[in-house]
Amino acid sequence: MFEEGRRETASQLGGSRWTMLSPAQRVILTAPARLHFGLYGLAHGHRQFGGAGVMIRPPALRLELDPSEQFEVTGPDAERARLFANRWHDYYKSELPNCRLKIISALPQHWGLGSGTQLALAVGTALSAWSGRPIDEPQVLARGLSRGKRSAVGTYGFTLGGLIAERGWGEDDFFPPLDARIEFPEDWRFVLVQPRATESSDLVFGAAEENCLASLPVPPSGTTERLIAIAGERLIPAAATADFAVFSEALYEFNRNSGMLYAARQQGPYNGPQVTSLVHKCRELGVAGVGQSSWGPTVFALLPDETSASDFCERLRGVFGRDEVHSTIAAACNRGAEVQRK
């Protein structure tokens, strides 16, 4: 299956999990980022969380494994990568191999782009590919590395790419079931808009995120059902048929309603005045499909093609100037992570 220098997707790698592979001498892995459109609900009721999102590039995570006298980790996000490598060691009861795990480019932390899950799955997949051990399904690997405790979008997206909708946790689930995986229209572009200066109090992660979620009130009756209906009746079908107008309005409505789950913490559907202002300004500039990814502070604006996205970035710079916001044009990634094993 693995020819010299051949690139495989993570899903193709997973197809080999029933047979051992020969150990590799080099592994190169590239994984997309994740935009999260929102959860269906919180930790209440018989089914918890669930939601939808899409995989994008850029930005992208890239790491390499090369021979070394002992296991070592270098590059940006090395500390977290080593943590996930140790979890891989503990979960599989397998010694860390003599190799250098080098992070070439990392996803920005705590900006709503799924950096933790993508790094964990990338490290686990790369170490398994290097060692010649079977490659597990992403949900098995995620459980082993303590990821996917709320959202499973990034876990399925790591392997499959595209638009992901997942059902959330049921009482007897090993992992949240995948509801839908859709090829995202290739021409559409997301403009990622990020404030260059962000208040640290607006960044929600780790223990602060756990405490916040534990203290949020029960959503109003019918909230989860309304979000599931928007996703199932409008958002997903519009992506499947490339109906840009319907998808854009459904995306804004879904994201805004999902954001209200956290209104007690955010004081509204968006996390802080900077993000709120960015969302409103993007809408005023004529873009319908605008929202906050996860806790932010990344705001996404959906445009129909590359030219429109470039024009929109210019208009943003005209409004905010180059020092206030940073914008990046991203396309959907429909392939998931790519692995080159030599």
C-alpha cells in the first residue's frame, strides 16, 4: 500500500489497521485546520453536545519524523506534541521510537481552529505509521489521546476532510456518531478575520473552559431541536447542492443561535466586543455567511470564490487598516490529513 514517497490520506491509512506495516525511515504528515460552526447543545439531556464544522487549509499543521538516537520533539508546539506522544505511549503500551518529531508549522493555539485535536491525532498517527503498528480509526485514537470529549468534528475531519456533522454523546456511545460528511464546494472560500490584539480574558481554553461549561445554565426549551433542524434541513443540504445563498444564511443563523448557548459567559452570541464588532462589520460589508469559530477570536466570512474573497480582504483593510485585523483566505479541505511514509 505504501510506495516510496507516496502520499496517503489518513482515511486510507486507517484502511490498513488490520495488518502490521514495516517500520518507516521517514514520515511526513500534513493536517488541515478546523472551523467549528457551533454545538447543538451542552451537557444536558440524553444526548450531549453534537454539532457541525468544516476542515480548511490554510492554515495547516505539518510535522516530520526522522531517525534519531533517541525520541525527541522540536519546533513550535513541541511541549504539547510531547504530551500527546506520551499519551500514545501509555495508551498503546508501546515504547516511543528513536526518532525526531519535528513540528514544521503549527496551528495557532486557542484561536478556534482545532489545534489541540489536530496535533494529537497527527502525533498519534505519525508515531503509529513510523512504528509499523496498525492505524486505528480516528475515534479510537482520539479516545486514547483524551480528545473529542465534547466536539467530534475535528476528529472525523482529520481523517475525512469536508463538512462534518456529528450527533453528540449518548449515554452508551464509545464516541459521538458521525451523522454526515459532505464534500464542500471547491470554489467557495472562507476569509478568516482575526484581531491582531486580543484580550486574554476573551481566550477560553483548558480549565477555564471546563469551569465555564460546567456553570452555563440549561438552554431554553427547543434550542437543540432548532439547531439540529437548521443543520439537517438547510445547512447540510445546501452544501451538498452548492446552494451558496441558502448555505450562507443558514450558516449565520446556526452559528448565532449556537453562540447563545454561551451567552451567560459571552454576554451574547459572540465572545467579547472585538469579535462581535467583526461579525457585524462583515455583515455590513455584504457577506451573509459570517460567524465565530468555536470560542473565537477567529471570525469566518464565506465568499463564493477566490476573487470575491480577495476583494473582501481589500475592503476589510479599508475599514480596519492593516494594524487592526489580519485576514487569510482559506479553502475547504476535502481530503483530511495526508501522510507520506518512506
